[in-house]
Amino acid sequence: MQFMKVIKSNSKLLITSLLLLCSLKVKAQSATETSRYTLPFQPNLVSIDRQGYLYIANSEGTIHKLNKEGEIQSTFSPQKRGEPSFLETWQGLRVFVYYRNFQEYLLLNRFLSNENRINTALEDFSSITGLATLSNDNNLWLFNDRDLILTKRDINNQEILFEAQLNLGTDFSSMEAYFMRAYQSYLFISTNNGILLFDNLGNYLSKIVNEPVQFFGFRNDELVYSMNNTLSFVSIEGQSKREILLPDSPRFVLTENNQVFAFKGKNLIVYEIN
């Protein structure tokens, strides 16, 4: 009888060890570098469209559209020089560039031409101190992080569609907003308190990431971000999380299918993941 107890105890220990080993193996899963390219400048902003073209912008507002081999396809050089605060190209047919200092945004076509510069300040609307991005219905999201007001505006006639005063049940008096993107039927705002999740009416839903992430992207139904050399994939619906180790610590990471595009300095590093 005592012998059977020892066998049972050893079996449980073996199963526990195997499970722990498997979990560590998944945790330590890494990406394989497939290629590396030198960029014309060190990007301050990056983005990717639905066709897999990459976009990079520098501090003077020059934007390059690149293929996956880092080759320049189109270039935009603004007449009004200034550092853009946000670059959004996911739609593919329209490129959105926001300048917080100018309180203006640009709309470019997929060839990075036909510049259309629009001021975000209205007589009945206070200046934007936070972020701006395109909504999923081709309108404009504006976030005023000074007054914690989230606004949706008609991008054609500048009419304010609705405003939402954020009441998150937490003291956000020292909140700093880093990045904002609309994806699927949600709006995501990255702050020093984590990544906040909103519905398409501006209602706060939850905090999807607790870490102060400066930049993030998406892959299917997952939010993707990197910190140090760890690439994290967070399920938007279930909020489960998986991680992949990178050989290096990039500033920006973009993903498409099983490819990861990592930007560090003037280098574009392409990885393959499972």
C-alpha cells in the first residue's frame, strides 16, 4: 500500500514537472530572423497597411512607403515641415498623419500625394492636447487628455458627432496618453496606466494591458506590443496572453501573418514566427 502511494506521488510529481517544462518551453519560444535591411533614416513613426506595405516617418515629416524588402515605393515631403505625432495607414487607400503641435492632420492617398491638410480646432471646440486617429467608420477620433474628453467628429464637414467625458472610476489626473488606434469595433488608448479599451461609442470597457506601452499593433484578433525583447500577443476578446522572445529589443514592431517587422535605429529586421 505504501509502495502504491509512493508511485502515485512520483507520478504526480512527474506530471507537474512535465507541465512546468512545457509552459517554460512555450514561454521561451523565439522568432527566427529571415532578413535585415538598412533604412534611409531612423523612423520616429511606423505603420503598415492591409497589403503589407510599411510606412516610416522622420522628425521633419518625410514619409516613405516601403515594400517588405525595405525598398522605397513612394515618398511624401511636406511643404510645412514638422514632426508628426501619429501615422495610420491600415486602410490602404488613405494615409492619416496627425500633427499635435500644429493641431492639424493630413490625408494622403496610397501614393503619398494629393495632400489635404485640415485643422482640428473649431470655434466651439477646445484645442486638442492629446491624440487623434481615424475611426472604423471613416470619421475622426480625438482624445483630449487634459480634460479627459473623447470626441468623434465627422471627417468631411467637421461636425462633432458625440463627446464622452471619461469617468473610469480611477484618479487619472496624472494620466499621459501615448498612442491611440481603432481596430475592429473598438478603440484602444495607450497611457502610462496601461492600454484602455473602449467601444465604438466611446464607452470605457476595460484595461486590456496593465503595462505603460508606448506603441502597439494588431494581428488578427490579438493586440501586439513589445517591451525589451519580449513580443506579447493579447487576445482582444478573452485577454489571454502569449509571449515570444526576440533576439533584440526593437523600438517598434509591426506584424503581418507570420512575419514580424522590427525597427531598431536605421535597421529593419524581419522575423518568422509560428
